Amino acid sequence: MDVDKKQDIPWLCDKCKKELVLDKVKVRYLEGNFEVELLKCPGCNMVFIDEELATGKMLEVEKELEDK
């Protein structure tokens, strides 16, 4: 994921009010397991997936996996 490291305003968890941190998370889809770097809350471990990632790269991977 291409996270803008120069971002002035940090993303905050709505539940915990803690700043999200870039960390490796395990993603599972169909029969595939993947480890990717995403923003997540250090308190409750909720992961943030931005719109660009959800409608772009993740959608591409989803279509590829469903075609197999």
C-alpha cells in the first residue's frame, strides 16, 4: 500500500481515538492468505482500507482469485 508518509493529519481510530499505525496484517480471501501492510489501530486492531485500495488493487486481486 502506498501510504503518504508526509501526511500532516494522522488517521485516528473512531472507537479508540488512537492514531493508526502502518503494520503487517493478515488478509484472507477465498482460499488465499496474504500478509500486507495496512493502517491499523494499536488498541483494537481494526484495519483501515481506503477507498482507492478497496476499489483498485483489492478489486483486481478479488477478480483474479475468483477466476481461478
